Amino acid sequence: MNKKFKLIIVVILCLSITYSCFEDRDDNGAFGSEISDFVWKGMNFWYLYKENIPDLANDRFSSSEEYADYLNLFSGPEELFESLKHQPQTVDKYSRILSDYIAFEQLLEGCTVRSGYEIDFYPVPGSSTNLYGIVRLVLPGSNAETAGLQRGQLFYGIDGVQLDNNNFNSLFSPNSYEINLASYDNNGTTETDDDLIIEESETVALTKAPFCENPIFKTEILDVEGEKVAYLMYNGFVHDFNNQLNNVFADFISNNVQHLVLDLRYNPGGRVDSSILLASLVTGQLTGEVHSTEQWNSEIQEAFFNQNPENLINRFPSTFNSGTLINSLFLDKVYVLTTGDSASASELLINALNPHINVVQIGTTTEGKYQGSITLYDSDNFQRIGANPNHTYAMQPLVIKYANASGFTDYVDGLVPDIMLSENPQNYGILGNEDEPLLARALSDIALTNAPIMFTENILPYATSNQFEPFSGEMYSDKKLPDEVIKRLKFNQ
């Protein structure tokens, strides 16, 4: 065994045991923080773009002292983590470090402290800075519903302060506040340049409270030219609601639906397994065919492949939850409603179905997130069991990207609709109602009437409340490498 190889093994063994090779500075050694050590090890092992980050190279450090000095260059684990991201303004906008993984785990279950509504923000006509908000979604059972808030309501301010492009996020920080309602005046013309936002005296008081959202927001069965059309608004891919989702499709089947409109316009993503389930609920005839393929960093990709090449392929299942039959519709065409807030697992569903059936996408272009994350904890195998009790830090780095059966991925600019149609700031409509503009466009296509849409100008929001929701747009995988593979990879690095 040559001296260089011996040195590498010594360094790896030192790095694999927190603090074990770090000396106190008073002893002329170096000290690396416990959490920062976890950050570097986790990113070095799992990060999708590891090959693009020189500081994550396996041979980056020649000694434990050099490694500890490197960790001490950073003010804390957050700064270190951000320094290890690949092109954070474009490619990796999504990797996150968590200071409290317990709160994050609750968030994955759809639980957070909130008032219970979502907002689209638009520029006030004629102003370069001022904004107005439109309530786009009110969650059943929330404080917002109790307060009487309704979809389509406009407001110009919070506690009397005008919304603008600098404060539209911070004004919602207090636990209690009032929104100042407004109305829209189109001045009797079809042009938008002369439109007015009229401030009103009415306010709505809102209070934040712990709230767990059911992502199955609304279901309807509509009659269109004598045929049954199922409508489902689904707002998050949450594993805990998989059984309820399956039951919704059982109801669709019992009502002999022939068409499906899947409303993902406000769905920022979530669990990959739930996205695969929904794709199989739509179809059923694709059991065993390729849903998507996975691409990891080269070391993990090779480990998965060597263990079993099937590890890198997700196939359409016929069951879930260890044997529960999937209530599939066996459709060869589906309508999907999207906006810029349709992200990650929503996009995965569209992309995975595209090679197999006719997916008619209606709305506006999606977010453009094709990468997924896993939660890394400070333990020997990066899993929750055995996590370091001295802190509650965890990470959600990008570790995987998905391609469909045709190999299509890297849709960084989003998935472009077949029928481009934005929501109408003057008339948001009632979700699930046949007259709501996006649903109406899908129904006209089903009925082959191609009825004209009164509002054809595509006006995109300046921002949405999803953009300042924590971890919005994430896609999570619960896939794990076996412990023996992790140990082997650690030793070989």
C-alpha cells in the first residue's frame, strides 16, 4: 500500500468521526464545528452536482487540520452550505438547510402556522411599484374561511399600508393583521392600461394558527354533452393522503367518468411516490412500463446500478401501501391545469405521462423543477434514526433528477401549455364551477365546441404567496441506499 493511499484512508477515517481528529486551537490544532462537519459530509456524499463543486472533491483535503481550517472559514453551517451549491441563481435554487427538522417534518405533512389562504399579486395599473392582491384560494376549516374571505376578493394593503414590490412579503409577518379590501374598475374598456384599483373601507381580520391542509381541495363530477367529466383540484403531493386520493378515484369509477380535468395550478409539489400514484390513478394500462428514470451523482448512480439497474427506474404500479389496489381510470387522455406555481412533483406527473398518453396542458408555463431531494440527518447513514441529539439541523439538498420514458428532463424553463390561458384578474371564477375560465376551456375542448373565451390576454402575477412559503416547490424522495452501500462508498471516497 503506497503512502498516498495510506494518507487518504487516514483522512477519510478522521472525517467519518465528528471531532475525532480535531484538536483544540490551544494545542496548535484546528476545530471544525459539529454541524458544519455534517454539512460537508452530507453534500460530499449525496449532492447531485458534486462533480461541479471543487470543494466537494473526495481528495480536496490532505489532512484533518486542513479540513478543519476550511470549515472554520465559514461563519456557520448555513454559509458553508450555500457555498457548496451549484449555480444557485439558476440551476440549484432549491437545496435547503434546516435548523429545525422537527418543524420541517410537520410541514411535509401539510401542517404549518398560517391564516389559511393563498394570494396572487399584480401591479397596480399605472404604478411601477404598488401592488394589489387577489385571494386565489381559501382553505376549508381555516381562519381565513371563518373570517369570510373568498376567492377573487381584491385587497390593496395590510393594516392600512399599501402593498408594493418591497413590502408585499414582510407585511404578512405578524400573527394577526387586517387586509384592506379593494375592487377592480376596468373603466368600461377591454384595455388594462386605464384600469383602476378602488380602495374600500372594509377590512378582514386574520389570525395565524396551526393548520393541517388536506391537499384534495375539491372534486366534482360534471355532465358535458351527456358524458361524465371528473374534476380534481389537488394542491400538494402528501403521502398521508394517498389513501384518500385513491378513494376519490373509486368514486370517479363508480360514477362512470369518461374524462378527467386535473387541476394542479397551485400545486407546488411534494412526494415522488404520491406523484407516481396519481399518474397510475389516471391510467392503469401502463402497469410495469417506465414512469421515469433517475439520475444521481456519478458515485451513487454507479452504486445503484451495481446493486440492481432496476433501482434507477420507476415503473407504473398497480398497487401501493404494500398491496392496496390502485383505482385506475384507464384514460388515454387527461387535461391538466397549470400555472407558474405548478412545480416539481406536479411537473413530474405531466412529464411522465407525456410519452404514454395525450396530456392536454391548459394554463401558463410551469416552474421548471425536475430535481428531487431527500432529507439528510446527522447520523452514520444520514437517516432520522440515530440522528445526533446535540442539534436539530438537517438538509434537503438536490440529489436526483428525473427523466421521462423518452429521456426528457432539464426543463429549466418549465413545461409550456398546449393552450396558453392565464387567470383573469377581473374574474377569477369559482373553482370547480363550469364557468371558471381554465376549467371552462378544458370542458369546451371535451365537448368539441371550442367556445370563445371572453378573456384572452395573458396577464401573469408579479408574485404569489407560494414564493414566500417555506420549501415551496420541493420534490421529495424517500429512496434510501442500503447501509452497507453507504459504508462502502464512504470508505472508497
